[in-house]
Amino acid sequence: MADTKYIFVTGGVTSSLGKGILSASLAKLLQARGFRVTIQKLDPYINVDPGTLNPYEHGECYVTEDGAETDLDLGHYERFLNVPTSQANNVTTGRIYQSVIEKERRGDYLGETVQVIPHITDEIIRNITSVSSSGSFDFVITEIGGTVGDIESLPYVEAVRQIRFANRKNSLVIHLTLIPYLSAAGELKTKPTQHSVKMLLELGVQPDILVCRTEHPLNEGIRHKIALFCNVEKHAVIECIDASSIYEVPLLLEKEKLDEVILSKLGFDDLPGADLYTWKQFLSKLKNPKNSVEIGLVGKYVELKDAYKSIAESFIHAGASIECQVKLRLIHSEALKDDDVCEEKLKSLSGILVAPGFGERGIEGKINAVKFARTNNIPFLGICLGMQCAVIEFARNTLGLKEAHTTEIDKNTIHPVIDLMKEQKRIHIKGGTMRLGGYHCRLQPDTGIFKIYGQADISERHRHRFEFNNHYKDGFLKAGMLLSGNNPELNLVEIIELPSHPWFFGVQFHPEFKSTVANPHPLFRAFVAAALHYSKLEKL
């Protein structure tokens, strides 16, 4: 612990200020200076993980390589740093209490009265410091979810206080706050920030740096006022003005010298600046595309953009890599009731993605979207349930199995082309019991998917219970659908494609979880390129 530096990111005034983006951006700046950095998210909710949460509640559930269902902020961490995260990078109050109660039941506390302090706070501290126990990181950035003053966040803030008390030289606190602009008065107001810092001080934690979200630049007078009343140095009042893209934030914070302030406070002097050349190249391509395409995302949670966050970001990475702006149109699957509605809503698109999800609502609309893409030769990608919908649509309309369905929706279907995995049939507990994390997939040579990946063996992340039913393999193959990717250990179909179609793929895994700024996912790159080709053909 002595050699590792700990940076804590707290939030005040309001939620959704962007602690995750701040943490990822700071980590990027430190990484660009040659430091080894990881980021951890502490979530105050009592769920053990977000795996059982409705996307409307908490946005996307992100899945790590080791199969952890985690907060969507871990997706930002991986996309910015191009470094995999794990179960250790996301800790919830549910996990903390579960661990403490298990220890109490085993008798580990030797008859002590188990209390929030020291037992809960000790468990939080153990989770924070264990991330760096191997000595493989120079910096551990810990983002504390929620807002200072929330009752559920109190044990986490107390844990930060204790770490600061024991290890002040190697730790600091960044408090992200809001400087609202009152248009009627024409003024930026610092009072909410003052109150937020006061609340943090009441809990025994003095922030070292204030990062101020704002719509308008902070003048010197406002910076001085914030510094004076919040007891921080003026150069440690950092402006974080609204940006058009989250990927601009590292450069804005570099301009504000956030990384320099942090390194100075932690005893680093005369270090070379951050090497952000590749990042700036990506941003230049992102801001100056040579082409554009419109791709439709068909899903049932489209009212909340964060429900499909990784997919949206994957399109940004892929588009920038080939200098093409992807205009993503979110389409509610429940609206696609029949062929006429599909024609109206989908005909102008250059590509259609049918999104993952669970449950019956909107599934017929997804199947209708697949049919429209298949019969109109529009580039198509189905992810997880999206692939399963493609299998159902093909079975119904090409194989003539009109009653084909998934047993997730219709347990009594006479043609269960998608069925529950054998080992899943004995499972009744929902949380953390799906097929989760990275699994091996072998691609058939001389197939479209092999050309996209350029190799026979790949690994992709999964999150599902239902699979392609192998009893129907021969029928699909005879009708012209290739089952071009398989998991050899479990004999499960991972990828389908239609050679008769210009570009039609379905994947059981989630490629969006492995796309980063530095390494756009090849499947999304190929999809955007196919959509661009289609759009140019349409204009001829």
C-alpha cells in the first residue's frame, strides 16, 4: 500500500455530473505519462451487483472478462485505458455486507459485536487496497458512487477518511461539484459547491482538489472565491466545462493542469508531459469525418440512452477509425408491429442492429426488424437476443417453421430453435448465474466472420442463459444459414451468417464490451464499412 498512490473521487450537489468520465480522463492522463493505473467504482446500493437491475434503473450492465456484472462506468474505464477490469474494480454495499455477514457466521470476529465501524469500513478499506496488493499499479483511482450527504454513502466516506488519516502522503481527494449558471441573473453561483464541501468537511474529509462542472468558463474571481471558502489552493480549482464529446475531457483537464496538480501534491516533480498523440488523432478523425451513415438500433430500452452505452460508444470508435460519422437512430421495438411500420421507420437506414435484452416485451418487433433487414439486403447485426431473433425469423420465414420461438418467451413452442442451456435448467437463483464473461470461439475458415477477425480463434464476453438449439442445425445449414462460429468446449453456436446476403451476422456474445478507443472492435468496424458501402449504392 505504501508505494501505491490512492486518488478518491467524490461527487456533490447533484448526481450524474460525470465522476466516471472524470476518473477515466484522469487515469488516461496519468497513463499517458507512463504510470500504471487502474480505476475502481464503489456503488452504495445494496444489490450485490447490477445484474438483476432493470436497465431503466441503472443503465447498462457491463460485463468484465472474468464474468463480473458491473456498473457501466467500468466500460468507460476500459474504453479510455484499453486495460481490462475485473470483479475487484466494482464493489457494492451488497457485496460488502454479504462478506461481513459471512465472516460473522463463520465466527471470524470471535464473538465481537459487528458494527459499521470498524467492521464495514474495514471491509471497504480491504477492497480498496486489495486492488493494488500485487504491486502492479502506481495509482488506484476510486470513484465513490452517489452524492456526498447520501445516507448510503456514509461508510465509504468514512473509509476514505481513515485511509487519509493513515496514509496522507500517498492519497488525495478530488471532489466533483457543480457551478450552476442562473440565466435570469446572468451569473455563475458558487454556493452549492460551498455547501457540498461543507458537508464533506462535516464527515472529516477535506478535498484537495475541486473539479467544477460548468456551462461557462470560470473567471479568476470565481476561482478565488471557491478556493477561499472551500479551503483549497486556487490552482487546485479545476474548470470542467461541458464538452461535445466525452473523449475531449482528458484534453480539457490537461489544459487545466489537473494531472500536474495531482502529481505535485503527491511528491512527483519534473516529469515529462502526457503523450496524447494517438488520442488526439482519434479525436481529429471523430470531429472531421469524411462520410456519414445512419444506423438504427432496435431495442426496448431506447428511452434511456445509457441502456445501450457500450454499443453507442463502439460505433463511435469504429466510425472514427474509418473517418465515418455514425448517426445512431434509436427505435423502439414495440413500435415495429407490422411490415408497413417497418417500411416507414427502417427504409432510410444504412444498417440495422437488433440489440440484446431479456423478456417478451418488444420481441416480435425485433423479429420484424430482422425480416426487414434480411429481405431488403440492409446490413444487419444481431447481438445476443438480437442473434436469437434472427434465428427465429429465419426459422419462421425460410424454414417454414411458423411456430418457431425461444423457450424464454414460449415454453411450450413446438419448435424451440432457441432453448435454455442444459446446465441452466437446474438454476433458480437469478443473480450472477448466467453464462458470463470471456469464452473461446472458433471461426470456420472461408467465412465472412473469419475475414472480419482475420484469425480462427477468438474470445468474447457473454451474458445470457438461452442458446441456439443444436437439434435444428441441419435444417438451418440446408436452408443457407452458416453457423460460422462455435464454442468447441460446450459445442454451442456463437455466430450465424447469411452468405446470400451482402452483410448479415448474428453473435451470441457482446462485442461491444471489448471495443476501446485504441482498439475498435473489428465487427463494428466491418458493420460501419458495410453500412457506408450500402449508403453509397443507394445513392447511385
